[in-house]
Amino acid sequence: MSVTYLDAISEQLPAADTTIYTCPSGVTALIVYGLATCEDASGTTITTNIVQSGGSAAVTNIHGYDAFAIAAGASERLTKIEGACLHAGDFISCAAGAANAINVKFTIKEIR
């Protein structure tokens, strides 16, 4: 068994659902850390999805944050989805309330 840590980052997140990380074949992945930073002058929101393999981001798989408000210039730790487990083909998807206003970073622990 081997363990690898990696960062999955999306800067200037679009307002549409965007895949941030997809768990590779033969791997179990744990979300160790999540952070969202608003670089917009008026603040905006973030929505996070954890999607099972073969699915697509939708209201049925929103986890932790559904249009969660982040103030202008603020950072918010995404603790509600930290510890979530992903299997091959599962993915994390996020959308900002306003395009190009949010940066997100997830630290992922991959176990092979």
C-alpha cells in the first residue's frame, strides 16, 4: 500500500459546475483539507458536490455547501466535506455564485 498527498486547485472557479478532482482507478481518496477564498469585491457563494462514478453534478449530490456565502476577501475552510471518501471515478465538483470570484483548494490523500 502506498499513500500520496496532492493538491487539487481551481483558481477563478466558473459559475458552472466544474470538476476539481477525480479519483483514479485503483485508488481510494480522502479529502483531508478544503479551502475556498473569495477574491471578489462584493462576496459570493460556493456549492460543492461529491459525485459517484458515472454521475453528474446535480442538486441530488450537493454535499456540505449549497450556495454557501463567502464574504469579499475572506477564506472559509470547507470542513463539512473533509474526511469524505472517494472511490475510482468519483469526483469533487464546485460552482461559484459569480464566475471568477472563488479559488478552491483541496488536499487529497490517495491510498493505493
